[in-house]
Amino acid sequence: MSIDWVDRETLAYRSDGLSVLVWVDFEAGFFSRGRVVHKDSIKDWLDESGSVVGPVSPEERDVIIAAVMAHYANEGRACTAVP
């Protein structure tokens, strides 16, 4: 499993040759370093070419959100998830 940036607001969660795009926003507040994970952005598994392989199950979504939140916790940043 790995997590890396695709662009300023998108992370790629990668596992077993597949990836899921995750929209991550900044928390409100000028001095906030926290992040907000948008659960509804976690929809489909993609293969290496970017083609949709299948939907992300609710259980997989929970695992992905936990991994992203742990990623930020390791960086010392707050992270919350919203629907």
C-alpha cells in the first residue's frame, strides 16, 4: 500500500496494482494545516492505465480513509473525513 499526491487536492491510494483517487481539501482557517478527506470522492478502483476496474466497497472505503488519516497523523497533521 502506498499513498502519493496526484495534484494539489488529489491523493492516489495504491494497493495490489490498483489505485483509488481521493479528494483531500484543506481545513478552514488561515493557519490550519489540517486536511479534510471527502468520502464521496472514493468511488472506483483504477488499473495502471487509469481504466475503471470496479467500485470501491464500503469496507474498502473505510480502510482507505483510515490509511489516509494515518498518513497525515504520521506527518503530525490533523485529518478529518466528511461525507
